[in-house]
Amino acid sequence: MKQLKTLFFVSLVCFLLAACNRNEPEYFGTPQEDIDVTTEYKWWILTHKNYQKPGIYLFNENTGMLEVELKLPKALQSPHALAYDGESLWVGGIGENESLYQLNPETGDIISEIPNIITEGIAIQDDFIFYSSENAIHKMNKNGSLIETIETENTALTISDIAIDESSLYYLRYSETAPIVKLNLDTKTEAPIQTIETSGTYCLSFIDNKLVTVSNLNEINQNATRSGELVVSTPTDIEGWITAIALHEIIE
């Protein structure tokens, strides 16, 4: 009987400790490349319209708090794509006759609308918007004028999200193996990243030599770009289906 009581007490303590620390990031060590695993960020997070708590949230990794909550554009049917250019939020979806919306990040008010853009992924570089459409990636100006279309080689299915780092674009495909592909924007050559496993995610971002995804438990996972090693996993209390994530800023 004493042994049973002792076992019960130890189990209770472990449960309480885990509950108290559920919002703290878990570090997995520094991989063999120049990565700072202690840097924390604020993320814009998009949740789908047809599930719990739909909207756009600003999540602080340091505090675990949601600092901003914005409503989605009423006409947006199936929100899947999100990007932030430092001044405006850009959100899109995969519903019929969907548009790409430019939003005020403080109020959620619509600044502009680019019609007839159906997409699951958006990335912004300087004055250009990249977005995915089925198995192609398109580059356009912020006024909606198309510059080029890049047909991808390593996917026959819809691209679920994209991210950009200088001349490299990363796209997330529906695949159990090597789901992330690196696309050189200068040469248009592609290389699947074999070591990263992101099954179940629709989200992709890039920061500080790390590819960022969201697990099916709504954890923000950071993987080293070259080694593929999982280096940081941050739980969130966000409800609903997270379909996109975009960097807001580094926490100083």
C-alpha cells in the first residue's frame, strides 16, 4: 500500500510540473551549424474559418500570450495563406473565386484586394509577392501584375506553403518523405531536403537558418535547414486548425 501511495504521489508531481511548463519551449541542442537556439520570436498565426477560434493571432514565444487577435475578411472562404512584410499582413485562401487581401495588422481592416488568387502559400520578398497555386509558384508585384510562373519539378500535388530566404525559396509539399523542397530562384534547380520530417503540417516559414513548421498539436517547430535537426519546439494554447505562420519580429 505504501508503495502504491508513493507511486501515486510521484506521478502527481510529474503531472503538475509538466502542466506548469506547458508553454515553455523545449530545446534539443545545437546542431553542427551556426544556429542560435535561444532566440525567441513573435509569430502571426492563421487559423481556419471552419474550426475553433478562427482568426489571425500575434503569438509571443517568450510569454506564451496572444498579443493581437484579428478577424478574418468576411469574404475569405478557406484561409490557408499568410505573410507579413513588416507593414501589412497578406492573407489568402483556396475557396472558389478567392482573393488575396492586404490587411492593417493593428485593426484587421482591408487595405487592398487582389482578386482571383487561389493559394495555400504566400511569401514576400522586397516589393514582390510569391504565391503557390497547385504545383506552380507565381511571382507578382503587390498590385497584382504577374512577373513569372515557376513550374515545380518535385511535386504533382498542391503546394501547401512556401518561404523565402534571399535566392532560395522553400516549398512544402504533401509527402511523407522529404516534404520540404529547396528551389534556387536564380537557376530554378530543386533539391528535396531529405532529413526534415513534417508530416501533418500545412505551415512553413524561415528565419535564422531554421525552417519553421507547426505540428498537428499546434507546436511551433524549428529545424536546422542543412542538417534537418529539430532544435526548438514551442507549444501554444491556440485552438483550432493552424494553416499558416509568418514571422512578425525577433524578441529583443
